[in-house]
Amino acid sequence: MTHHTASAEELEALARHARWLVLSTVADAGAGHIGGPLSQMDLLLALYFNHLRIDPSDPHRDDRDRFVLSKGHTAIGLYTVLALRGYFDPAELATFDHGDSRLQGHPDMRMLPGIDASTGSLGQGLSVAVGMALGARLQQRDFHTWVLLGDGEIEEGMVWEAAYAASRYGLDNVTAIVDRNGLQQYGWPAGASDRFDRRDPWAGKDVGAIFRGFGWDVIDIDGHDHAEIDRALETACGARGSAGRPTVILAETVKGKGVSFTEGTYRWHNGIATADQLAAARAELGQPETVGVAR
Amino acid sequence: MIAQRQVWGETLVELGASDDRIVVVDGDLANSTKADLFAAAHPERFVEVGIAEQNMVGIAFGLSTLGYRPWLSTFGVFLTHRALDPIRMLVSQTGAAVRIAGAYSGLLNGRSGKTHQDVADLAIMRTMPGMTVLAPADEHEMRAAVRWAADHDGPLYLRIARDAVAPVFDIDTTWEDWAPRMLRDGGDITVVSTGVQTSRCVDAVRLLADRGIDARHIHVPMLKPLDEDRLAGLLGERVVTVEEHTMIGGLGGLVAEIVAARRSTQTVTRLGLADGWSESGPDAFLLDKYGLSASRIADRIVGVHSRPVGTPGV
Ligand SMILES: Cc1ncc(C[n+]2csc(CCOP(=O)(O)OP(=O)(O)O)c2C)c(N)n1
Ligand SMILES: [Mg+2]
């Protein structure tokens, strides 16, 4: 269970490749999400390639770090990272959403080794992570539990019930990351201060202050800056066993990041790229013809 | 062919122009459910509450106390399952005029898979006292149902399919009453269906005719309240229920209850989803694999028909 270490350049190359796999796989399946998988990509790559203590050849190891994708609709983003990290052959991505596949529209822990929790109904993952962290403490195990949430998702009341419990029990072995991509699926019309074409789910509210009010430590980062991501993950994980309180990383990202026509457009929450769009994206991401989903 | 969700949205726009009691409360899915049509036409009576289904129900109930008749808009599963407690306490127990739109009902939901499939909505909703439970067969009956709902007092659940099916009824369909309707008479077997599965059953019954089985076909557009005597009177000796729903507690359960309670001699075979979870996949794949396509239904009914009369149903 070695710590893998990918350089910033390697992560950049992986990110371009992974973003292309997301776009082309979803187009091939004829269904799936785009914006969220692309916005979270740099965070997931940093976790899986540089921080999680995991072993792709032994995905159920007791002492592995846990990862919960609470925003389960962005499954294709996680599948892509798992494939590139060696959990399964990237060729299997072509089965996504086709029926009889381990790669379900939302992650299924009973089907795909490497998925620590089934998700899809938003707002449940933080509770799951709190349970894992409590269990680890009871069993005196030293793994860390990570959970990724969407900024629309944290409108769900259950998230805040879990936030309360995590700090009530002083859990410093759990870290929440919020993908602050500034958009949800539909939301509200944009106002003057919004970054994108619909209203930021938390416009006029201070998410950091809310978490602090619940007794959490808060780290704000640029969710596409490898150095900042790296430092934040290190700090959060380093708090384990000493901080006595949970940490949340608020990662400011761009929904649809990396492909010009999907960036910051709420309609690309999900969608199928046309052949022309695929060609443009492939060029932007610098991917050769041979890479991608071929059926 | 127009999808039921499209008709639902368009009809609300039309009704909303003259009926300002109609409000729509959305859970960040208006562009999926087609409530976005209403948001564009009547923005002052469209309330986006974000991803918070229990909150949606509470807000809708609060609005109803001031004379509004709110429609809830999200994937049905997040209402009938996740928000069930506020539905039972605030809506069913008070008889509030809240309309629960069960969008993306059943198995077919654009490949989202089992997390989003609502295959128990009819079973759950029909246990709610005072709840009207509607499951129209096609776009035209959907339009009629939404119009009918406008003047209905009390809570209501409306099952809405994501994808279009072949129409069963005419464009100007309006029902005097929502009792079970016979779509075709036949002496060999009685097929009872509900929701858009009725459209697929019309095809299945045609396939049966080609195979020499003369089926009576009954559509149940409203599972509750239900004129049970009327339905019982339409049932032949051998009854097969068909629904895009778990075989437990939905239409099949309802018909079995009616037959058993009357100590009738009919055998009831419930065709629906077996007691298990399904998966993500294209519509045609799912209908075939889980036995609900017209041809799979026809095959399954032929199997039932080949058994001697009196063989217990399943
Ligand atoms: C309980 C629940 N309600 C609604 C949905 C439908 N849904 C899927 S994604 C989504 C928007 C999510 O927005 P956000 O959390 O910001 O995710 P991202 O922007 O990263 O895609 C919605 C409403 C769901 N999956 N679960
Ligand atoms: Mg978001």
C-alpha cells in the first residue's frame, strides 16, 4: 500500500486524459453527467494518485483509506480515475450505462471493487463517512475517511445533520471536500455577482462560516491548483489524531472544467457531445485519435 | 408521441394562466421534470427550493394552508421514499391539496439506474389515507388527469413517465369518472394494467391475438379511490396484472386483495418487477431484461394461459 507520487506534470497529463474519457464515454453511452465529473477531476486525481493509502490490486484491504463519492451522479469521473489508477482496464469504461455493467449510473459498492459506498441519492455520503470514521475510532484503526460533496448537494438537510454529528464526536479522521463549482442542475437565474450562467447555490451565504459554526476547521483552496490541493489534503490528513475536530476543504472549481464549451454552463450538468464537439474537445485536451472509448 | 412529463408541464402552464392557486415547488430538477415550462410562463408562482425534498413537502403544505394547490417537482423516488414522513404527516394526515408529481416513475429513467427508479410508488402511496393515486396510460390521459386535478380537493399522487409511449387514447380524452376501463373484450384471459405499461400491454394483447389467445384488457388509471366492485365485475376466470412496478403491493397486490377479500375463484398472476433491484441501461434493454416489453409480456401471459384453469397464480 505504497504512497504513489505523481508530479504536477503527470497529474496535468492524467487530467487531460481523464477529462477526455469522461466526455467520450458519456457521449458513447448516450447518457451521463459532464460538468461535475470535470470539475472534481483534479481533486480526485490528487487523492487517488498522491494521498489515499490504497492498493488497487487489493481493493478491500481493511486498513485502506476510505473514499465516499457523496455526489454519486458524477460516478463516471470516479470510474475514470479508478481505471487510470489500475483498479480495472480502462476499456471497461465503454460498458458504462449500457446494461449488464459494473459501471452503474451511480456508484454501486456491491458491483465494483474500489467503491467504498453506494451513493446516488444526494446528501447521504457525509453521514456514511461519519459512520466509517466512528467505526475506525472504535476499532483503533488509523485510516482516513474522505468524502466529496457537491455545492448543490449541501442544500440537503441530512448533510448538516452529519456535520453536527462529526463535530459532536470530535472526528478528526474524516475530511469533507466540497466541489464548489458554482452550479447545480437547475437552480436559480444568475445575479450580477455570479461566476456562471445560473446563480451560485451559496450566493450571499458564507459556507465557510457555516461549517465553522458547526465546529469544523475550514480550508479554502483553488480546486484546480495542484499545489494548493496537495497542501490542503496533507493538512487535513495531518490533523488526524490531534485536531479533535473535522476538516472541510472548500474547493473553488469551474463546472465543466477543461473543455471550453462545457465550462461554466449549467446545461452541461449532463449532456451528450456531438461529433463536432467531441473533435473540438479532443483537440483542446490534446488527446490522440487512438485514445478514448471505441466500440 | 409526446412524453408524459412534457404534457404535464404544458398543461400546468395552460391551467396556471387562469388558476392562480397553482404553484410549482421544485427540487433542482425543473429542466428534467419539465416544470421549467411553468417557471418560464409563471415565474411568480414557481418556487425553487433547491435539493431538499423534505423541505419541499413542508413548504408546499404551508402554501396549501393559504389556498394554494402546489405541485411538487422532483424525481418521484425522492418524494415517495425520502420525503415520505412529511408526506404522511403534513399531507395525508391533514388532507392538504398538495399534488405529488412522481416524475421519472418506474424503471425507465434515462439510465440513472436503481438509485433513481421508483418501482414502489403505487404500493407506498396507496397506503396513505385520503391520497388519490393516478397512473395515466399515455400523454392524452395525462393531460386529462392534470386538468382533473385542478379542481380536486385533497392530496394526490400522479405517476409520470419520462419517455413517450404509443398513445392508447384520443387527444380529446376526458373522463367522467376514473374507474377501470375495458380497452378490449376477450374470453381467454383478463389482462389488467396501469400507467404507461398499459400502452405496452395493448401491443402485448395484439401479439396474444396473433397467437390465438383472446384477451380482455382492462386499464386502471386511478388506483385509489377505486370502485372495487366494478373492477371485480370485469375480471374473468384467469387474471394477469401487469405493471412497471414491483409485483408487491401495487396494482397486482390491489387486484389480489380484491379477489381474496371476495373469496372469488379467480387466479391472479402478478407480472411486474421481481423482488430485487435493477440497474442502469437503455429503455429497451431494461424492458426486455426485466420482462416488461410487449413481447416479454406476451410470452409470460402465454405461459400463464398454458397452465390449467385453477393453477395458482404467482
Ligand atoms: C436526493 C436527490 N435529489 C435530487 C437528485 C437529482 N440530482 C442529481 S445531480 C443534481 C444537482 C447536483 O448539483 P451539485 O451537488 O452542485 O453537483 P455538481 O455541480 O458537482 O454536478 C440533482 C438535483 C439526486 N440525485 N438526489
Ligand atoms: Mg455544483
